Amino acid sequence: MKIAIASDHGGFRLKKQVAAYLQENGYSYQDFGTLSDEAVDYPDFALSAAQAVAGGEYALAILCCGTGVGVSIAANKVPGIRAANCSDPFSARLSREHNDANVLTLGERVLGCGLALEVLAAFLQGRYLGGRHACRVEKIREIEVKFLGRGEADR
Ligand code: RB5
């Protein structure tokens, strides 16, 4: 399973911890930047990693910013992305099991490194359950289709 990781400057140090965790636990990952703590715009990096997941090249993405909120909002604009901003392992696991989340977002200024890595582990261990959740995830996809269609008609 290939994993995309990305951050802005506000999540840069946490992204390094995420990379180390993935390395130590045998996950294959690609870093989509940013590559320093110089100030950048989080949508640019969220977009690169989210597109890599939506295009099918990567199974999951882990995105970090100061709160996890900005990268989550940006990633969720990419059709096919279901990004979950999680601060606890329970939500992270259920985001996979119930929501089929394909992106986890984490806030460096919110979470200590220990908790952030527990949230990450729970997300990676979670498996989508399908069943009664499938029609709900399908309804999310239908919302995308509805508004993508309207966007094209407006142009
Ligand atoms: C950067 O200062 C900060 O706004 C960003 O990392 C993130 O928290 C946005 O949601």
C-alpha cells in the first residue's frame, strides 16, 4: 500500500514524525512536501497529495498542518477524497471503518507527537466495513456528482 504524505510549514515537524513512523513500520510512502519550515500555502500541498490518491496512484494520504483543518478542507474539494481530521484514535479508526476515509489530517499545534502517532496507527489499521455504510458513502459520492455537474453547467 502506497501512502502520500504532505504538510505546510505548520505541520512540517509532525510530517517528519509521520514519515519516520511509516518507515519504521514498513509502509511505502512518498513525501509531496513542503520540504522546510518556510511559510507556504497549505492548499498547494494538500492538493498534490489528494490528487495522487484520487488518481489511484496512492491508497491513502496523511496531511499535516497547524490544526489539520486547512488541509482537510482543501483535500475534501478533490472529487473522490474523503478526508478526516482526527485528534483521537477512535475517530481515526471509525473514519476508515464507516466513512471509508482515504485521507487522514493531523494538527501539529493540536496533538503531541505521541497521540498523533496513535491516531495515525488507528487510521492505518482500520478497514472499511462496507455493508450498511456503503449506501451512505455512495450518497457522499452522489453529492460530488451533483455539484460537479452544476459547476460544469455554470461555465
Ligand atoms: C499556518 O499558519 C496555519 O494556518 C496552517 O498550518 C493550518 O493550521 C491551517 O488550517
